[in-house]
Amino acid sequence: MSSKRLAGKKILVVGAGGNLGPRWVKALAEESVLVLATGLGLESDDSLSRVWGDYPEKVKRAELDITQSVDPEELFSRLGVEGPIDGIVFNSGIDAIPGAGHTKLEHYDRDEWARIFGVNLFGIVSTFNAFVPWLANPSSVVVLGSLYGIVSPKPALYSHFNGGEGSIKHPAYGASKAALVAAARQYGTHLAPQGIRVNTLTLGGVAAGQDETFVENFQQHVPQNRMLTAEDIVPAMQFLLSDDSQGMTAQNLIIDGGYTAW
């Protein structure tokens, strides 16, 4: 049974679509949170639409492009709410499905690096800056990290792609996530006097319909021998957003089944 630790809070989710976004939105709505779901293409996201349909009074949606300047007051007007807010989940990010990458690192050019950093780092930081004055005291901000912000992708996991030539995950992805950890650490320390906590939630491999060979390869590198599920990751997000983690800021909480411990 839900403890409703977050009941009555107003939390902004930046990047509410895709694989993880709807999971965060649903989990927060179930906790009686007023969820401000933002991002691109939300109207066409079937998973988010189902959540919105189940919790129409708890979920409000609005388009938001974090590569552009953000006006919180204008966004709140479109959402039909007022500030301040009690927390933010920064879930936005550019990634690629396994096997979609080049076969050599040097094949990733400057423009591709800039595109990923423009969303995964610069977009998140600039959006965060805009919302700092609108965060309550106390409040909690959670930035989504990645295990590839801590360790390098293992070639063996991607060796079966491209007819056996392999595939290299975009190096800008891990680099941008590592930079986010550093940014969250500094924001977490500097904003602490304002009652704003900032932490990173780093996730390992989350089951999302990956091909069977990739899943088998990946699980062999995980001590728990499995991919993560919503049941594994949702409680961690709820913990970081709730008052249960009020003594935590500038930290990186890692949920990865033990992957990075080996």
C-alpha cells in the first residue's frame, strides 16, 4: 500500500514522455501529487495519455522545449497552476536504442556531440536556472543520470550488432551524464541554504523492449542477473522527492543491480 509520502506536493516533470517519463508521472500521481508533465510530443505519447486518462485531476500536460528559453510564469499559465513548486524531475535526454551507433568512436562528429550536450546538459541546466526562484523551501530536485556517466559501455554488450561488426554507444551520452552528476553536486551544495536539495538518480539497464541478445548479454554483467523494472526504480525516485531524504543533497543514488560494483 502506498504511504502517500508525497501527497499534496506539486512536482514538475521535465521530459514526461518516452520510456521512463510516464512511469514517473504515474508513480507521482498515485502518491496524490499534482504532476506538471512537460516535454515534447506529449499529446502523441500513448503511455502518458493513458496515465493522464487515469488521473485527469492529478496530471497536467504542456509542451516544453528545453533547448529554448523557458519562462516559468508562462508555462504555469498554460498548465493552469501557480508557483511555487515542491520539486522537479529532470528526465529529458537524448539517447539511442542499442545497436544504433557507429562502429568507431571517431565517426561521431562535432555536430552530434553538440546536439546531445545541447539537450542532456545545457538544456537541463538552463531550464533548472529558470525554475530556481520558483522552488519552495524545502524542495527537492532529481536529475536522471546513467551508469554510462560512471563507467564506459562494454563492447561485448553491443558486439552482435551490424552483422557482427559491433556498435559503439555515442560517447557524448555518457559524457553528458557525467557532467550532469558534477553539475547536480554543485547545485546541491550551493542551493542547500535555500532549502533546495539536488540529487542525481543513476539507473542501470531498465527493461524497455531491447532485443533478446542484448538483454542476455547485459544480464551476464549484472550481479542480480536481470534488467531493472519500474518496481526497482520508482521507490528510489519517490524517496529522493520525499521528506524521507531530507538529509541528502549533492549525492548520486545508484540503482543498477550491482552492475557498476564489478
